[in-house]
Amino acid sequence: MRETSEQPVPRPRGRPRARHVVCPTDELPRGGTRLVAIGRRRILVVRTDEDEYLALASHCPHQGGPLDKGTLERMWVSDEVGTYSTSRKRFVVVCPWHNFEIEARRGCSPIEPARLRVATYTVQVEDDHVVVYA
């Protein structure tokens, strides 16, 4: 299956992002999520089963559901009607309210990426700790 190329998400210019240590890497299992409160923001940190760490705002842009209560899954992709498979590179967080999907890496809806999106944050592993820059 052909997968679409991913466009980088533009980062806002302005104030620098602060460093926030979330947890040791071994406390966030593969396929796991963790909700972090940074100021008034609720940020969902996820670890894919490919050992990639991602962070996005924890509110669903569809109707405000709590993404931290949802699930992290591989995204379903298709090149033609009637055929589909799970993506090797793309992951979605599925909202528990209406099964609405948000791409974990880009923070946008696969259906309406320009209109329905949430903030994403840089995540790095530093000294065996998950660190979010927000």
C-alpha cells in the first residue's frame, strides 16, 4: 500500500517553549499514554509501538472529548475502494465520545485536516526521561 507523505506541522513563532520532564521512559509502555498538566494545558503524551514519543493537546476538536480517555491505534489506510490495511507509520488517537480520530503526529483530523486540529508539542528522550517542550 502506498502511504501519503506527511507534511511537517508549522511551529508558531514567538516565545520559546519550556522544558517539562514527564516521566522515565520505562513508565510509559509501548502503546501507552499519559496525561500531563502544564499550566492550564492538558497534554497527552503517547508512546507508539514503534518507540516513538508524541504529544498533543488532550481535547478532541470535534466536540471537546477527552483524548486521554481514548485509545492509540495504527491508522487505517486505503489506495482503492474495498482494500485497506493499517499504516506502518501513522497513528491516531481515537476519542472515546464519538470514535473521532486525530493523527497523533500532526494533531489533525484525517478527514478535515485544515479545520479540525489540536496543538502538537515536541517530545524528546533525554537521559532516559520523556521530555515535552510546551
